[in-house]
Amino acid sequence: MELCGGNAISAEADKALKVITGGVPMGEQALAAPDAGVVRFACRSEKLPGSAPAHIRLGVERWSPEMPEGDPEKLKDAYATVAHSFALAMAKELGCENDGGLEARAVLDPV
């Protein structure tokens, strides 16, 4: 995991954090919580400048000072699915090679 541009925690701590926050294997990184979902993917496309892949991060969130009601695991899955769907649509629209490494369907099993 990178924070502030460098490796901030060990690989073991990174894996534990992904399990706690709902890290799922989609793109370069995906995290889900009961009120948000994030997917990051690499995109190399003729529509983007440069030859190096762009790293695109998409997030969806519910803004409210109160925690959402409902089963936290179902809410995590829902936010992960919405973030994945939006990221895949963007990857396809941009013409990213290999759809930015995103599967056709969201993968909801934590890593």
C-alpha cells in the first residue's frame, strides 16, 4: 500500500487492511466499505497522452454523517459492484487495453 507516494506499511499489514476494509481483487486495487467503494486500474489507450499507462481511481460514496442502515457485508458488496461497473464502463469508453485489467463482473471475494 502506498501512502504519500511511498510504501507506508508492510505487505502483511496491507493484506490485513484489505481484509478489514473489504479489499477485493479488481484492477490494481479495490476497496469497499459499508458507505463507499473504490477501484483503481491501469489504462493504456490511444485516447490518453503518453505511452505509459494512466492509473485511474474511481470512487463512489454515500455522504452522510450517519452510518448507513443494513447488513455491512451486503453494503460493501453493493458499493464494490457499483464502483467496478463504473470503472469498467470508463475503461471500455477510453479503449483501455484489456479493459484496464477489470473482469466482466465484479469479484467480491476478499483477497
